[in-house]
Amino acid sequence: MPPDPELAKRYGVSARFIDGLPTVQQLEFGTALIEQGKVVPRVVKVLRLEEAATAQQLVAGGGLNGKVVLTVD
């Protein structure tokens, strides 16, 4: 769903919908935002790769306000 231009204007930001594969420039821009601390992912659960089925169930169940992360040891 494309972002609402009126909502973006209200908050003084530019918003655009990115579909498909990101360009190198878009990835570099996103990386810079993360490195500057302007974008901080919200992690709600960290599980081992062996618990991927549990992670999938959590995501499929909905209601999460953040990311489920799988770690590879």
C-alpha cells in the first residue's frame, strides 16, 4: 500500500513506496539511516535457527509489534 501523502506532509517527511528489488543507492541510504540511529528496528523475539518453525508461527499469528530474529550459531 502506498504511503499517504497527507500523513507524510503532516509529519514533514517524504514517503514513497518501494516495490521490487532495491537499488544500490536505496540500500546505501537505508544503511546510512541505520548507522546514524535514525532507524532502529524493534525486535520482539530472538530465536535460534532451529526454532524457525516457532518463529513462523509467531509471525503468522499476527499481533507482533516488531521483528522476530533468527540467530545462527
